Amino acid sequence: MADPARGAPSPDMLELARAAMARAYAPYSRFAVGAVVRGESGALYAGCNVENAAFPLGSCAEASAISALIMAGERRIVEVLVVGKGPALISPCGGCCQRLHEFAADATPVQLCDSKGLRRTMTLGELLPLSFGPGNLASSATEIVG
């Protein structure tokens, strides 16, 4: 498992993300992305981006990884790793940050990698500051009921 304080992802997590990236279906953008989320159990769940000719119908790698986590019966994400090629830093899009926030805390480390390895570690809260999440709805429900 990674040491979030040091920001180093585990080699197995990076390899799984690279393998997912290699399986991406990105014939339009030619921009393959792989993602891995670590569940609270320590298990790893991978996903890749899948494009569609009707562009809004594609899915991101992070969304695919979250689906795998949910299908396995888990509900908490404790670490995220995203990998893509190119000179620019790859990070989850805004929609995927919101999806991750549904199952992960603001302090969850998000490893941003290229095919060579780690480029930067950030927390989900840094990527999606002042986010709206399950906690917002819980406090609203309490105010309405109470």
C-alpha cells in the first residue's frame, strides 16, 4: 500500500493502472487513461476510459474504477491513482472528482502519474475544493426533519 505521507504509490497499483490504460477504447481522442482506486479493504479496482462516437456517452477511467469497487461490494475509496501519457499533468476531470468525492474523503491521496511513474500527489480536497457531497445532504435532511 502507498504511504500517503510520502506520496509514493505502490508498484502494484501503478502497474494495474498502466494495464488499464493499455485497454482503453479511445479511437477519437487517442488519449488513453487508466485509473485505480483502493477500497477500504485494501483491494484494487481498475478502470479505463471508453469513448463513444456520441461524445457525451463515453465514460472516464475513474468512473469505471468506481463501478468496479461498487460491484465488489465496497463503498469507501482510500487512495486513487490516474495515469495517462503526454507532457501535461493528468488529473481527474471535475465530474470524476465529484464522483470520487461520493466515496472518498477530502484527505484521500490522488496519485497523478504518466507512463513512467508518479508526477505529483494531491488530495481530493485540493483537486475539488469546497465540494458538494453526501455530508451536505445529510445536514440538510437533519435541518428539515429537526
